Amino acid sequence: MIGWTGASGGSAMTRVLVFGFSVTEETAGFVPLVKRALAGEIAVDRKAVGGAAIAVVPYLGRLLRYDRYDYVLFEIATCLRYAEADPGRYDTALAEIVAQVRQGGAVPCFVNLFRGPVDYRTDRLVRSIRAIADKEDLPLLDLTDRMVQAKAEGRLADFLRDGTHTTPLGAACYADEIGAFLRQVVRDRPWVNTTNTVCEARFRYIPATSFGAVAGVLERKGVKLSYVELAAGAMLRGTLSEELTFRGLLFAMGPSTGILEVASGGMAHKATAYDEFSYYRRFSYWLRTLPESRNFIVRQLDLEPKAVLRKGDRHSGPRVGQIAGILAEAVGEQGPVCLSE
């Protein structure tokens, strides 16, 4: 059973998941401050995947276990823009995210934080988030206007050290606003999630270790995934179940990763798993709309990536791919499949 409850209904502490990208992932960012401020009244968990964008989030729904929470707060407006010319792609991903959270029994909420290069007078991503929150009556905290004003006043660097990631003052300011927002949401829209089901959505994450040996585990702020390792020239290949088609990969990026060749549906593409931030290891992804195919091949190329690291020493040894997951989509008329756990 899932349902609303009155202020006195139930003794279990309200559970909130904060999911986001690199700003949520920051060790000294806003999340630890929110957790400390709400300790004893709201239990706050964090899961974050830096280097990603909204398009990949629907594939991660089952991994994030929305059924374990009463509210899920998404900090996903700080990602790279990928559909400004086709904002319907934002709308589709957001609608899927909202549906998955609701199917898991939780209330989806959003917080829009500032990303330096974005022009908020024309930004279609934030517009899409505001539109779905309004249409679906979802809690939304939008802090972009405040940072736009701080930028106009020449004070942005006081809050964001690089225009996006927080300074200590910025983390404290975000935490104050987000903590107060969560308190208000829980007070005004008290919800108890007592479901024990996990909904399998149209978009699926399949561990790469289903097709290859476990080489290690990468963990980043609440997301812990095993991966398959590919030396230069090595391949990972597989065939998905009949109802699925291949769409992309979730992989590690770090000092020794490089360039992958991804083949499916009679087409081959290069997927770069290395960039200027690859002095440390993190998750990233490659995602495309491809011809329908259950089959895929991923090969680690013996090529030197061109990106120049912002800091640290460049790895001089062979390139090694680390594939965590296969991103797949159900084809045909597929509804959510709910699995009791």
C-alpha cells in the first residue's frame, strides 16, 4: 500500500534520496550540510553520477531504488545541454523519470541549480523542468535566478568556484535553501512509501558483467557498480533478450581509459571515455538512437585520446576500457513490469 498520511500518521522517519550530477557529488558540497541540518527529522541519502546528463537517468531507475524512499529530489539541471534545438528530448526523459519515481511509490521533486555557461534567458532545459513540475504538481525549488543576479552583481565567484561547483559559502547557501525546501515539502505533502516493489521501466541498465568477467568495482557517492575491463584490442560482445534493443554504455573515465569502438545494428561509432577531467575516475556514458538490434560489440581501441588534462600527469601506458553497464530500451508495446523484492 502507498498513500498520503497525516502529520501524525506513522512513526518511521521520512526518507529522501538526493540524486544528481557533479554538484550533488561534491564531498564538501551542499548534501552533507543538508543531511546534518535535517538529522533526526528527515533521513537523507545521496546518489550521484558526475559527468552524466538527463538522458541517461531513465536507464538508471532500477539501480537507484526509488521504492526505498518517500521523496526523490533531482539535482539534474547542472548537466551539459544536449537538446536545446529539440527540447522534446528533455520532455521525454523527464516524463520517464517522473513515471519511474511514481511507479516506485515516491514523490519526485526538483531543484534547479546554476551552471555557469548557460544563458537562462533562453535555456530550454530549465524551462522543461519548470513545465513538468507545473503540469504534474511536483515540488520545485529553482535557485538559478539568485545566481543569475549574483553574476550580474559580480559576486558569482563568492558562491561558485568555477561558475557551477560550490565554494564553502555557496554550499552553505544551497544547503540552507534545500533544507528549508525539504522541510516544507514534508510538512505540506506528508507521504509514506510502504511499497516493496521495483518497477522495471522501458529503459534498462544491464550489468556488463552479464557478458564478461568482473574486473573491479567503481563507487561514486552511493552508486557502486562492477565493471568489465578491456585491454587494447579486446572486445566485449553480447546479445540482449528479445524485447530489448541496444542503446549505449555506462563506463568509467579515468587516467588510463581512452577511446572505444561501439558497433550495433550494422553501424560503428567511436565513444570517447577520456576528457580534461580524467585525472580522477568517475562514471560517464555514451548513448545514441541506433537501428534496432539485440547485438552489440565494444572494442577498446589502441588510440591516444587528444584531450589535455586540466591538472595532474598524463598516463603513458596502454589504454584500458572499463565498461560498467549496457543501456537498453524495450521495443514494442512495453508497460512497466513491477517486481516484488
